[in-house]
Amino acid sequence: MSATDDTDFSPIGVIGRVTVSIPTDGPGEVLLPVRGGTEAFAAWSREPIARHTQVIVVDHTSARSVIVAPLPG
Amino acid sequence: MLFWHVPAPNEALLISGSKRRTGDAQFRIVTGHGCWVMPVKQKASVLALSLREAEISEDCVTQQGIRIGVRAVAVFKVGDDQTSIANAARRFLDEQATMEELVGRIFAGHLRSIVGGLTVEQIIRERDRVAQEVKDGSHSEMEKLGIVVDALQIQEIADTSGYITNLAAPHAAAVASAARIAQAKADQEATEREQQAAALKAEYERDTAIKRAGFLAETEQYQARAAQAGPLSQARASQEVIEEQTALAQRQASLAAQRLEGEVRRPADAEAYRLRTLAEAQRDQVRFEADARAYSERAVAQARADANTAVAGSLRDGNQELIAANRTIENLPALAKAAAEGLSGSRLTVLNGTDGINEIASGIVGEGLAILDSLKNGTGTSGSAPPLADGTGPLPQKVTNLKRDGAGSGSS
């Protein structure tokens, strides 16, 4: 059965959009397309990222937390 | 079906007692599709993944240390991933009804920390900043519970310390003063306009009153004229009548005068003329008579003188024949007198003026002269008359002279 497929989902590599601007020291929020919908994840980044910026998920630290980087280009 | 369980899209089916487990979980999580649940051996529970809301009302202190009462709504749900479902199921599976309350209580503490990290101005103005704080303050805590906070909506901020009021006061005062100024200006303008309007109204009223008075005066004038027209025309008519009467009287007077002239004066004039003419005639007659008389007398005297002369001559010469002539001459006055009497006795109307009278007179005189001439012829037989005493010439010439004198006196 594919019971694990829809819950064990890794968001790494997914491109999303910043909904709450990400400061250097604290979490922001990114909206990522997962499981057929979009879900909000807490997002950290090395550099502050403004709202409505396209980002790519580089790592996820917990179930609802990801590390993102600005989408190059 | 009895043993075939299908979870709704917003539900997660938790099957405990199953041999197949996801990862190292003690139960199987099924979402999005159905599965068999063995009775007795397995137990299926449903966890709702739908959106829930918790109302929080909390006294908070801001970053500036200002106390405000915040009423907020936290919108949250159980996370869709396996970890979140497992965490939430372990905590809230039996408490699903009171889940909001529990989460609300938990979140109230987070709200304090969230508000504590913000200033009042930020809370009021900066949504992004608030959302950041919510994430920062509550994310890790909520992740433990398997809950995702979708939104925190601050519904009301109770200004217990009056800070916001004071914050707003200058602006409010400025706005109020501006409003008052505007109001005052508007009032002033309105008053000005009203005054202007009143002035204009008064002006118009004055003009109207003047015009009305003018019209009234005109009307009254015309009415007076109309009222006077009757008597005036009557007076005019009576004046005309009087004039006509005057003219009539004048004409009557002139007629009377004419009549008087025609009936009285003309006849009187005619009478006077007649009388004057008669008088003149009488006067002339008298004069002529006198003239004739004078002439006759003068002729008589002349004849006498001549006779005397002749007598004297004859006396000197001794002419006897002249004595007889002398007698005749002595009788001449009587002759002349008789002739004159004949003239005066006759009433004659002289039509030929003085000429006629002269003629008559000359005729009479001529008669006298003819008589004298006959006398001369009777006496002068010889033809050679002796010269008279004065030696001027013969007698006939003298007679002629006399005649001439008589004629001169007669014509005067």
C-alpha cells in the first residue's frame, strides 16, 4: 500500500513562495506545493528574504520546518 | 460496508492493532483512501484535520511596557504530514471537542510573547512583522503538538492605559482643530454670503419698492388725469361755447354797427351832405348875388364916373349930346337893379358851378355893356370922338378895361 507515500513526503527541491518575510535570525513562512495542495512551512534562510520571493527548499529540519534559498536567476 | 473504512478528505484514519505500520509509529495512519478494519483485532479512530479557531483574550505588555488588552483569533489545523498527525493524535484524539480551548490556552502564552516582541505601532501597522513574531513565538511549540497555525488575527486592542488615545491625540487634535477651522471658515463664508444675500435682498426690495411707488405714482397720475379729463373737457367745451358766444356777440355787435351805419349814419351823412351842398349852394348864391350886386354897383359907379367924365368933357367941350347920354346913364343903375332883382327872384339850381354863374354874370354884364355900347353908338355919330380928359384913348377901351376888371372880380 502507498500509505507511507502520501505522509512521508520530503519537500526538498520544491519551489515555493515566501508568504511571511524571512529575517536572518527568525523563521518566516513559505507556501510549498505538497500533497496536491499548498501547505505553509516555517522557513529559515541564511539571508533575509522578502515576501513574494520564489525560493527553493534546500533542507528540512523538522516536519513543518524547512531551510530555503532564493531561487537563482 | 461494515469493515471498509474510508476517511473524508479532512480526516485521518488511525488504525491501531494493525501489523503494517508506518515507520516506527504504533498505529497506522490512513488518509485519502479506504482500508479494511478487522473487527476486534483492530480499532479505527478518526482525527479531524479541518480548520479550527481559538479565541484568545489576554492582557499583554508591549515592547515599550505598555499594557494593552488584546483579543485575537488563532486559526489552526492539524498538520497534514505524518509527524504532525501522529503528534496531534497522541495529544488530542480524545480531546477533539475541547481542542480549541486547549490550543487557545496554549496560544495565549504565545500571544504574550508575540506582543512583548512588538511595539503598539507595529501591532497596529505592520502585519508582516506580527506574522513573523507569531511564527517565531509559536512555531516550534505548536509543532510539538502537531498543529499548524494558519493565521493569527488580532481583532481588538483595548487601550487600557490610554496610550493609543494619547498617541492619536495630536493628530486628533490637529484634525479637530482643522475641522473647527474649516467649520469656522465655512460659517464665516456662510455668514458672509448670507449677509451679502440679505444686502442684495434689501437692495432688491428697495428697488422693488421704488419701482412700485413709481408705478403707483404713475397710476395715480393717470387716474388723476382721467378724473380731470371730464371736468377739463367740460371746461374746454364750455370755454369753446363761451368763445362761440363771444364771437356771436361780436358779430351781432358788428352787425348792429353795420346796421347803424347803414340805417343811421349813411342817411345822416347823406342828409348832412345834402344840407352842406345846399348851404354851399346858398352861400355861392349869396356870394354871386353879392358879386353881381357889387359888379353892377361898380359898373354903375364906373358908368357914372365915365358919364361924369363925359359930362365934364362935354361941359368942357360944350357937347350937348352927352347930356342926353348922361340921362340914360343916370337910369342905368335902375336897369341893373332890375336885372339883379330878376336874378335874385329866380330860384335856380346851378349845375355848372362857378362857370355857370360866371356865364350868367357875364351875360348879365354883357347885357349891361350892350346897352352901354348902344348908348355909345347912339351918341358917337361922327366917329371922331374927342379925346378924354386924361388923354388915354377912346371910351370903348375904358369900357373894355372895366369889363376885364369885372370879369376878374367875378372869377374870384
